[in-house]
Amino acid sequence: MDLGLLYSGGKDSTLAGLLLEDFYDVTLVTASFGITDAWEHARETADATGFEFDTVALDDDVAGQAVETMVEDGYPRNGIQQVHLHALEAVAEMEFDAVADGTRRDDRVPSVSRAQAQSLEDRHDVDYIVPLAGFGRNAVDSLVDATLDVQTGPSEEIPKADYEDELRVLLAREYGEGTVSEVFPDHTQTYVKGFSRAGARPGRPDAK
Amino acid sequence: MDLGLLYSGGKDSTLAGLLLEDFYDVTLVTASFGITDAWEHARETADATGFEFDTVALDDDVAGQAVETMVEDGYPRNGIQQVHLHALEAVAEMEFDAVADGTRRDDRVPSVSRAQAQSLEDRHDVDYIVPLAGFGRNAVDSLVDATLDVQTGPSEEIPKADYEDELRVLLAREYGEGTVSEVFPDHTQTYVKGFSRAGARPGRPDAK
């Protein structure tokens, strides 16, 4: 079965791919508004971890609305949520049997309700899978430590690979740099460079 | 990391074990009140699927209270929920770094709230993991079809392997056989006999 995983290049969505790869033919799919080439960083992580990779185009209007929402709110949560749901729809319209994302149990945003999940599945005739939905923060951190080589830091110092970087660029362009730091104060991100040691792919004979 | 998975011998908890085995040293743990030897069926499935196996003793008083609740309610849901939470506590008291169960996204019961999950983790200093929390019914069925050899049917015709069988026996003993079919009308269960074809262990080289 073919599965498209909405992919940011960060630790959560990379771990989600590893959890699914024994059961699905996983393609990492990075969503882009075409505002920056940030998606290229995600492709590098896909190469380093040996996954298939693709991109999907998002609607400019959604970016504009999300940025407007963020500025009105003074925080990014609702804008990110809008874009995440739009990106899931875009992946669901591709030719996959299943779509997935890297949302964790303790994430406040993005979060997809059971009703939204069922609706996505019914409208697109796909399974929607959230492999980390039953993993808390500590469990995710333990698995990531054991598996991946991760760069962690403030958003501005970490290679950005998904639509969040594009939303920041759009925000700066339309409202000025100051608005970016007002809307995203002290935002920490992660970027996966590869496995934590050569050949340490979970469950593979060469990992022993 | 050592993980104890609350195990019934059914398709959901078996699939949960397969999802976790690349990341944890998984032991399947079947909880028993000591009322029947149903747990032996779970051990057979553990042998057939190559997992470590253990049992954990449950408190008789919890069985008595659960059966009382079921009779008062006229349905099994709340009684099962009480026993499931008690069984998770029992596994969490064993020497594991993490505990898990086979609950799915669409299960109404048992269901463990985010607050209950956090409380279990904090009190026992373990991670509580629900590998199927992000999988809907159709996704689980697809993966099970591709992976496991499953016997499905009415509860009375399927080898029973966990505390639910014991609750039925206790219910019959204390309230009569008629009460069992009043409380559990048309209850379908599954029992895993092994992998769906020889060597078809997901992600293993011999599965290709």
C-alpha cells in the first residue's frame, strides 16, 4: 500500500516515517507554497534516510489567509492549523492509499479531530494515519535520541524545510520582520540530518 | 528499551506489537485474574509470532466490581474500562521502561484519556504508548489482512486469551449463563494464529 506522509524534515515526521515503513511504501511529501526553496532541505533528509520524496503545491490564498490570522491573533497556532489541514487535503488528493502526518499526542497544534480525520478519509477514500498519536513527548524524545541525528535550535538557525518557513517569509514581506518575532516568539525547531550512527536504521539487520 | 504490551491474543494488540518491535524490546503481557487458563491461548500466539511473553496477576476485587457494574449497566463497557485501567496499572508496576496497549482510534472502550495517560506515566515513571491510537478501523483491517492469520467469530467460538473470558466465566458463575448473553449480545472477537503466510514478518528480509 502506498502512503504519503506530510513531511517537514523535522524529528517527528521523520520518526513517523520509520514507524510506518515496514507496513507501507512510504513517500515523504513536503508541501510548498512556492515562496521559498525550503522544501529542498526536506529532500536532503529524505535522501539521508532513504525514503522516496515528493512535493505538493499549496494554494497561495491559504498562505495569505493564514498570515492574516496569525497577525490578528498575535500567535501562530490557528494559522498553522489552517495550513496543516489544507496540506493534508492536498496530499489526500494525490495517488496514495493512505496519508499520514507527524502529529504527536501532546501537540496542541496542528491537531486533527476524530471527526476531521473521518471526513478526510471519507471524501478522499484514503486512510488517514497519525503514527505518533499514541506517543507522548518523552517517548518520542527517547526514540529520536536512539535513532536520529537531529539539529535543534531557534527557528532562525535551523534549516527550514516546510511551509512554516514560507509563512515566516510571507509575514516578513507583508508586515515587516518585527511582526515575525512577535508572532513566533522563541520558537524551537528540529532538522534531521540522518541516522544517529552509520547503518542504525531501526529493525534492519545492519542496525545490530 | 523494554516495553510491556497488554496483550489479548487478538488482532489489535498483535499488530501493536509488530508496530513497536523495531524500536523496543517488546514483551507481550497477558493480565489474568486466575479464574481460567485463557492466558495460555495468548502465550500460543506469542510463540507463533516470536514475541517474549509474560503474565501479570489482577486483583479479584476488581473482577467482582466489574461484573457488578456490567450487570447493573446491562452492557459491558464500563466494567471492561475499569479492568483495562487496572491491568495497565499492573503492567506499569512491572520492570518496563514503557507500557502499551492495542487500543485503536475508533475504540469507544477501552479508552484512556490524555489525563489518565499522563497520570499513569508520572506515577510509574514509564512511557505509556498506544501505537494504534492514530489508526482508524479500515487502516487496522488492511494491515491485519496483509500480515496476520486471524480467526474471527462470536466470542463463544473463538479461543479466548484475556481477562474478558474470565469476566464472562465469573458473570455466569455469579449471575447465571443468561446474564452473559444479556450483557454481551453478539460480541465478535478475534484470535491471532500467526502470520498470514510463512515468514511474512513485516520489514524482515524473509518477508519479501
